[in-house]
Amino acid sequence: MVAFDDFWTNVTRYPRYFVTIILGIFFFLFEWLKPFLKRPVTAFALIALLVSGAIFVSLTLRAMLGLSPV
């Protein structure tokens, strides 16, 4: 039964590993985009790009899943 206990120990480590990887990606992207936030023009353009990208993904998923008529 020792091997089975090790299995569950390893399985419980995967969510922590996943969260660590995702946070690392977001941290890297934020550090990469931080210089663009110093100037108002590029900050506005970056925020507009992120918002429009989120709206595009939302509308695409709604149309694909048939959640509302688009």
C-alpha cells in the first residue's frame, strides 16, 4: 500500500504545480508589459487591446456554445 499512498501524494501536488506555473506566466507577462504602462498613450492602447481581446473571446464562445443569439 505504500506505492498507492505515494500516488495520492503525487496527485495532490499537481494542482499546486499548475497554480505555480500559471502565476509564473502572468508574472512574466506583467513584467514584460510594465514599461508600456509608464506612458499614458501606450497604457491606454494596452488596456484597450486587453479589453477588446476579452470581449472578442467572450462573444466567440457565446456564439460557439449557443448561449445567446449574436
